[in-house]
Amino acid sequence: MNEKTKAEDIPFNRAFEGAPGELVRLSPLVRRMVAGNPGPMTFTGTCSYIVGSGEVCVIDPGPEAQGHIAALLSALRNETITHILVTHTHRDHSPGSRALKAATGAKIIGCAPHVSARDPGAGDTLRLDAANDLDYAPDAIMQDGDTLEGKGFTLTAVATPGHTMNHLSFALAQEDALFSGDHVMAWSTSVVAPPDGTMRHYMASLEKLRQREDRIYWPGHGGPVKEPRRFLRALAHHRRAREKSILSRIQSGDATIETIVANVYEGLDPALRGAAGLSVFAHLEDLVERGLVKTDEPLSLKATYRI
């Protein structure tokens, strides 16, 4: 899920090739099929990636959508799916893993199951768990640095918490490529929504990826990120600028998330107002932890904040 905001400082690329159910060749080792779940938070739909040839791995089989799973099985009918990898447990990414496993016997591996371990301090934020696939049950969990060896390819887990705390990316060594899930996408910035996501971890994961030398990212929605380091710099700069804007609004007297969103997000699509509020909440949580903002109430979407 994503946060589409006014962010001219980020070199977005919203071009996209491939209709739902169409298998598109992206590179010698990578193919993509987009699920039929377009929307303001999913762009053209969830991208399912097929890695390898003959004996293949499917990354993020998408939502619980019979049509998408049927299209994947049909397109790969002459090949064997050996593994199903999952970047994170949002319901537009992981539920399809169960149907695909049932049809093929392939093992589900990747991120850990979702656990809402943090108390967000307000019941209204608990609804965020509705975005998570609570039935996700992997056969094996990958940790940072763990490797999956396939026929002609190697995939290494890169822990990238922030968008969700269980988020993994997967590096494809043979092509210097990274399957970045919802952590980094070319079409939009990623929503970081407490209690499952944290801004502190998100920013640290951006910096972690900046130390890598991946040539291209294949994200969970939209087309590729072709200049990763430049894009990561722009994302980090954008978040720092957003933080400064939030601090400025609080200094000017804005005490609630609702008023901050109204003054910081210009021309915002009303459908994304909730996502913007959650993003501001994530920034405020980080600012409170760092002692730059205070509140006399439990951290929540309804609390009031001050310098």
C-alpha cells in the first residue's frame, strides 16, 4: 500500500507494461504478472514475479484472487513452481500463497508471520491489522542474509523493516537486482503506518539499501526503479522535508494530525487522506521518541501534539 503525495523531489516513474493476467518478460531471469487489483493504494495492481525458467520461484503471489492464481498456473503450466516467496503480509501480497501452494505443493518461505506486538495507544489504530494476512503460515522463515538456491538463480533475503516490521526484500545475485516489495517503489512513496510500520526503521532500511550496489529494483507495485541510489537519496530527502514541515506546522499551532494533514498535503486526493494521516502519525511517533515533540496523551491519531 502506498502514499501518493505531492513530492516533486522524487524522480517517480509511473509507466507500466502489462495487463492483468499477462506474463511479461523483464530480463533473462525475471518475468512479471500483475494481479487485477488496481486502486489508489495499489496502482495498477500487485506485481507477482517469476524467477528462473523450468523450475521457478514465484515472489508475492498477491491477493486471494482465483483469477490471478489461475492465470499464474496457466502461464506456468509447462514449468514447475518450486518455491513461493513473500515480502510481507499485507493482504494484497501474501494470501495467494495458500492457493498456489495447494495447487503446486511448492513451499511458502520468506517473511515471518505478522505479529502486532506494539500497543499503538488507541483503539482506532488497531484497525490497521485488517490490512494484514493473519492466516499466512510459511513453511520456513528467512532471516537477513539467508539464501535460496534455485535452478540458475540465487535469492538472498535483505531485511527492510519499516513499511511493515516483517518486510523482506530479495536480492537476485545473477542480475544485481532487488525485489523491493513495498519498501521502495517507482510510482509512489510507501505508507509507513503504526503500529505495524515505524518511521525509524523505514529510514534505517533506506540507508541500508544505499550501501548496496543493486542495479535495478523490481517493486511490489508499478514498474522498475532504474537508478536505485539516486531514488533512495530522494526518498530520504523527501521524508526529512516532510518531518520539517510537520515540525513547522506544530510550531505554528497545529496540534492535531487532521490539521497538520490539511496544511502539509496540498491537493491531496480525498481517498488518500487516511493514508496521509497515518504517515504523519508515523513521523510524530518518531519525533516523540526523539524528544522533539511532546504529547500529554497516549500516542494516537486523535492525540494533540506540541513542541
